[in-house]
Amino acid sequence: VQLQASGGGLVQAGGSLRLSCAASGLTSSNCVVGWFRQAPGKERAFVAAISWSGSAITWGGSTTYYADSVKGRFTISRDNTEPTVYLQMNSLNPEDTAVYYCAARRFDYSSSYYYSRSSRYDYWGQGTLVTVSS
């Protein structure tokens, strides 16, 4: 599996960006793809995750999961034909400034906690920088 993240840039507060994670090797895999971010001086933090094959990754049966800090503002989606995972980010604020990384791992079972841990992911793309100005 190889991942390549893109789409970062500079945007004003309240603006939007769409990040892309081009993935090779996922077309026939039962995987989970996650987005994480790392702000200067902070640890890498979970943003969102999606099941590549449609398996539920939460106990509630959802194929997506979001960190509370981005819920309602960010949307993760996938295009299996590309194959690419997107992160649509709306209503951005300066606290969203970070390097964003996409990552992938095999689907094991339904647990949002499990897939929110960066240590659970085996494959990582290079980061893409998102800067939100006030």
C-alpha cells in the first residue's frame, strides 16, 4: 500500500479545503483509511477514518468516524475507482493548522477507539500542510 496526501495550503478562517489521499494497493483490500494531523509542538492527533470496503468501523454500524473537534465541519469520503480518500474541511479555524497525514491499516473489527489510534496504522503517506490564518 502506498499513500500520497495532497491538497494542503493557506486559507483564511472560515474557508474550506479538500485534502486527497491517493492510495495504491487498496482496491481489493478490506482496509481502514484515517486522517491524522500534527500541529507544531503537539502530538499527532486523530481527525477522521473511513472503511474502504464498507465494513462498519464503529459499534453503531457507521463506516466513518470523526474526532469531536471536527465533527460537523469535516467530511471523509472515498472514491473506490480512483482510488482516493478525501477530507473535505469546512469552517476552518486557526486551530486546524497542522500537517495532515493519511494512513491505512487492515480492517480488524468494529471499534472507533481502535481506529483512532495512530499506532494502529501500518502505512503512512507524506504530510500536507494546512495553514489557517485568522
